Amino acid sequence: MRVLVVEDHPALGRALVHGLTVEGFAADLATDGEEGLFKAEDIPYDAIVLDIMLPRVNGYDVCRRLRAAKNWTPVLMLTAKDGEYDEADALDIGADDYLTKPFSYVVLTARLHALMRRGRRPRPAVLRAGDLLLDPGGRTCLRGGVSVDLTTREFSLLEYLVRHQGQVLSKQDLLAHVWTDHFELDPNVVEVYIGYLRRKVDHPFGTRSIETVRGSGYRLATDGG
């Protein structure tokens, strides 16, 4: 069973590869997100152990880009953080499991064996809000059967709105879940992209599915508007 470890901390990366090798896995190491993506796309691994805090490309984006490329290799994400929102974020963008540092090799190998028994994830279901359809695997969007061309950022924003349709989402919430560099951005960038989405998925179709909730944020109507 071949496993890819994507971990930028040299000592921990080597220790993970050694520990997994002792447990009978064939383990390769990538020390940043870009190298991890290259190896994951080039080699058919049975599982990927993926740190979240990585240089060049972070773990969230590595996982998101693998799923967008229809690579369903099971992903176990590692993080030094400990919080339900980190876990929810990891699972929401396509990870299969989550482990908080520090952890034991007994738990790590048990989780990997469980993922491998479960096998590769099926293609995710198409998301629907009324006549608005989003396919996260194929990165396609349809409204009333008509294809809508979205940029990567627009798609990610709309996907988050659809997954939380009916809920009021603040600018800060949308920034944190759609923009990886959100700490450095002006929250008004969300308003700009909401405008882009409205011009593509609402205005041409005579709908008003993306609602502004004054003083609170934005909401996607549950019936798609």
C-alpha cells in the first residue's frame, strides 16, 4: 500500500515516512504543497497524509485542486490546530478524515487502513438550489439547463453559498472559507464577487437567488430564487 506524506517540517516528515514504512506501507515524502500536488497527480497512491499548513500551496488548496481534477485518492489531513471549524473546513473541501497533532502512529495507521478499506470516494453529488446545479467534481454550473462559465473563485464562492443555502453568511465567514489569504484582504472583496456572481447566475435568468441581508451578509434562497 503506497502512501504520500505531504509535510514541510523535516524531522516530522522523515519520522512519518519511517513510521509508516515500519508498519508495512510504502511511503513517499513531499515537503511542500506544490510538490505534493505533482506527485499525487503523477502516481496512483492508495492514500495521502496531508498537512494543512504548507508552503507554496496550503493543504486546503492541494485537496481542493485534487478533487477538482477528479482525483479521489483518500486524504487524511493533519493540523496543529484543534478546532471544529478546521475539521469542518477540511471535510467540506473533500478530505476523508482529519487528525490533530500530536498523534500516535497506532491511530494514524488505523485511520489509514480504515480509509483504504473504504476505498476511493465516489464522485460527489451535484449540488442543487432550485434550477441552479453545481457539480463540484466537474467544476460545472448550470442554471435552467444553461451552462454558466465561472472563474475558480466565483465557483468556490457559489459552492459555499449553495452548501449553506438558506443561511445568512457574513463577509468574514465567506472570506475565511473561500479566500486562503483572507487575513490580508479587504472584506469588500466579497461584495465585488457577489456582484460578479449575480451578473452571471441571476441577472441573465431573471432571478434574485443571492440575497443581501442588510447589516448581516448574504444568503442564497433555498429555492434558487
